[in-house]
Amino acid sequence: MTGLTSKRAGRWATWFLILCCAALTALDFTLHKHGAFALEDGRIFYGWFGLLGSVALVIVARLVAPFLRRNEDYYAPHATASEEHPESDLGREKADA
Amino acid sequence: MPEFLTPALPYITAAFLIPFLPQGWLRNIFMAAAPLAGIAIFWGLMPGQYNAFNVMGMQIGLMRIDALSTLFGLAFSFAACIIALYAWRVQDTIQQVAALLYAGAAIGAVFATDIITLFVFWEGTAIASVFLIWARRTEGSFASGMRYLIVQVGSGVILLAGIVLHYRETGSIAFTAMELGSPATWIMLTAIGIKCAFPLLHNWMHDAYPSATITGTVILSVFTTKLAVYALLRGFPGTELLIYVGVVMALFPILFALLENDLRRLLTYSLNSQLGFMVVGAGIGTPLAISGAAAHAVASIFYQGLLFMCVSAVLYRTGTARATALGGLYRTMPLTTLFCLVGGASIAAFPFFSGFVSKSLILSATGEEQYFYVWLALLLASAGAFLHSGLRLPYLAFFGANSSLRPKEAPPGMLIAMALTALLCVGIGLYPAALYDLLPYELTYEPYTTAHIITQVQLLAFVALGFALMVKRDLLAPPQRGILLDFDWTYRRLAPAILRLLSHVIGGTWHFGVRLTERRVANLLSGIYRAHGPLGPLARTWPTGSMVLWIAVLLGMTLVLTYI
């Protein structure tokens, strides 16, 4: 597999982000912050909040998922989830090779 | 100026005219020109009220020009114009007429001076927009449209009830800021809350939007909810309850957006979360917060519209918006991918994109008023927005798993519409003064300070790092075919089940009662029959002699008693 969907591209992206985060952490120490709240002025507050916040959101979402997920035809035939989109509204075309 | 002149008029006129025009460029030009004609009606007018007239002693007004109505009017008009370009290939008269009437009704409502006019246009948006769902012409979309119509028309009827009570209380129908307290104001807030997709009143949106046609979803995403935000900003600024409603609204849908498989439904949850920011702004009610909410509504019309356009373009070319079927589309749809990334960067509030200059106004307003937990919640919702719409959505559709789909790039009309919207997203981000100058209050806010840029980029970079690490470790919830139960389960499954149970219990009790009564009545009747029936003792024939005998006995007794 090549291109941006490959594992290699993923690794590169991760390393690039690690570098960015490191640079932003370094920059954070040069800032004079005057936030509205004391917490905001803490060192790399936005960094750790973003990282932990996003992980926490995903974990909570994964925890509630088994209780919420049902088959697509759960409400069928009174819902569109299990229907295919009508062809008359589509313009399927394949890219030229 | 004629009394009936309103910026909605060109839309309504065009809607009546276009069925008589041949399908093709002429009709499309009419569709795109109507919003421009609408702008021409209100642009440049001095603030004030125009075209007011008296009906049954009530002051009806079709045009109120002030900063708030002009801002929303402009945003709606531009959106309607762009959507006309996006829908260039649509050759369905129903959709074209519905789109025009829907946009016209929304714009008419924005300029309404009084709540009666607001109500008329409010119901107009409901009735016109349902045809965008029914135009899909499937059994599911018909059911979905019916549910949508019931909720939307219900919202209008509730609004009308509030208006009547309000008129009885105050004797006024002017649409101005109201104090929450009387039953009338509570009822009106509920009506607005339904259209604004408040928590637990929100399901119509997630049900209907992904059930519409390809362009229908894009159109729906623009008007109804933003009209409700406008009504909140106009009618209930500074209502503290809204702050907490908004926080729940901003956070709650994130979980669904992180799990949803249907990308159009993912975006409706994302839109719901963004509306939460605006509701918080309306609730805080300071000039900065109101301006922030208005600015965010405008920015959101475009970036959310752009995201919907990208996903709809994918659906148009591939026939599916299910994340499980998509992936790797960037190879053959590079421009759509680029526009999706622009939309993602805008919703994530990346510096130099529209979300950055609008969302920060609301966050600053929470800071100014020292709502610490509200600020923290909105910051989390901000991180969440980047996670689900800026990262998960493009990852699933355009990168991520490499599907075998190799669709052609979106058609030119769609690309032009997406490019224009992307330009607006970047333009507002690069030159925020253009937006700030249109806001209801004058601002001295400077979004581009070094600290603000660096802290925001820091937040987003760490969220992106978290995302990358979770993808690498397979921690991110992988898309799965299926639906997610939401609160609508209570009225689509639970309530019918309870009703069935109740009907069973009540029916059983009734039948038991009927059987019991029948038996009693039968016993009674047979008892009477036994006594009075042909064989009963009371129906026996008595010989005349015995009657004479008894009379003789009675007479004898009377004689004896007389002499005693």
C-alpha cells in the first residue's frame, strides 16, 4: 500500500505531530499569558487538556457504544438507515484510470 | 416602498415562476439570482422598521433593518446563492421550488418585526423544507419526513400558543427581547428550543437531515437551526438557563459524532454541538457574547455547509455516506478532500480559519463573566469538534482504510460552490474585521495575539497527536455498520411499547369486566325468568275459585275484626 493511506504515511504523520507538539511545548515557555482563569496560565495547559480531553472523549464514546449500537434495520422500514440512496439522485462515475 | 415588500419576496416569486421555465441554465440562473435580488431589497437601508401595516389593531411589520437581521439576512442569502450553484445538476422541480420557498421563509422570518410574521415564516420553513426529505422518494424518507413535519409544525403551533398568551398579557406582538418567567415566554422558548435542537428536543435533526436528498441535506443544514439561534439572540438574550442548556448541547453530541457510521449523521451531531456554543453565547447575553454567537452562527453556516457539501459530493459519486464503505478517496477526489480539510480546520478553529475568529469571542465572553466550568466544557467541545469533524471525518472518507472505490471528482457546479464556501471560511479567518463590522455590537476584540494563536495551535496539535496515537493503537472506535440509539428511541420504541402494554392491561381489564357483568346480568335475567317465565311461580294460572275463596277469607277476617 502506498500513498497517504499507508502505514508508513501514518508513522510519518505521527512523528511530525510529535515534533510539532515538542516545538509548541518549547514555545509555551516563552509566552506571557494573561488568561481569564489561573488554570489557563499553567504550563502547556492547552496541550495536556487537548490530549487528555480527546482520549477521554474517545474512551467514554467507546464505553457507551455497546449500549447504543443497533442493526441498521432496527427502525426499518420507517427509517432510511438501511436503505440505499436512490440512484436517481446520484451521479456515480468512476475516475479515469 | 410597497407594504408587502420583504426580502422573501424574490424567492417566493421565483418559486412560482420556475416551474414554467425549462430545466437547465435559465432555471438555475433564476435560482441563483433570487438571493441577490433579496439582498438588493434590504442592503443599504438605514436601520429602522419598514413596510408596517395594521391588521385588526396589530402592528404587522415585514422588514426590520438592524445589524442582527442584516447579518443573518446576508449570511442566509449568500448561502442560498451558493447552494443554487451546488444544486446546478438537480433537475427536480419539487426540490427547486422547496429550496426557494424554504430559503425565502427563513429570510422573511429574520426580517420580521413582529411575532405573528415570525410565526407565519416559521411554519413556512417547516412546510417547505419537508419536501427536500420527501424528494428522496423512498418509504424511509417518507416516514422520516412525516416525523420531521410533525415536530416542526408542532414547534410552530407551540409558538402560536405562546404568542396568543403573550398578546393577552402584554397587548403587544413586537418581537423584542423578553424576560423568561411568564408561561407565554416559557412556551415560546420551548418552540424555539425545538427548532434549535435543544437537548432531548434534538432528534428530528439527526433523523431528517441524513434522510434528505443530496442537496437537500446541505440546504437543511443552513436555515432552520440558525433561524432558531437568531430568534434566541433576538428574543431571549441573557437568559441564564440557556448557558447550561448550551453546555449540554455542545458536549452531548460529541460522543455520537465519534461513533456514527453515516457521515451525514456524524455532521448533524457536529452541527448540534456547534449550536451549543451559540446557545451559550445567547445565554451569557453580554455584547461580546451576543456578537460571538451571531458571528459563530454565520461562520458555522459556511463551514458546516462546506462539510455537508463535501460528504454529499462523496455520496453523489459513490452512492454511500457510510464510513465503513469509504476510505482513500483523496486519490481521485483531491479537491473535495481539500475543501473538507478547510471545513475541518474552520470547525476546529484553526488560526486563519473562520471558526477561530468566531468561537474565541464566545470563549472570551465566558472568561469575562468568569464561568469557569462553562469555559472548560466549551474548550473540551472545541477539542471534540476537531476530533470528530476535523480528523475523524476526513480520515474515514478520504484517508484511512483504502477502499476499492475510485470515484470521479465532484462535478463542476459542486466544486465551484465548495470553493466559494471554502474561500469564505478562509476569508473570514484572514480578515475578521469584515465579519466583526457587521456584528450587532462594536468590538475591540483582537483574535490574533501571539498567545492566542500558540495556545490554540497547541490544543489542536495535541488533539491531533492523541488521534494519531489512538489510530495507531486501534483505540479509536472503528466505524461499524449500524445505527446509534438516541433519545428518539423513547418515542419510537419505548412509548409505543408502553402504550401496547397499557392497551393490553386496559383491554384485559375491560374484557374481564365485560365478562363479569355479562355473567351477572345473565344470572339476573335467568332469575327473573325463573320467577316470571312461563314456568315461573309468578306466571302460574290461578283458578277463579281460589280467588273467591281468598276474598271470602279476607271478608270473614274483616267481619271478625270489626266485632272484636
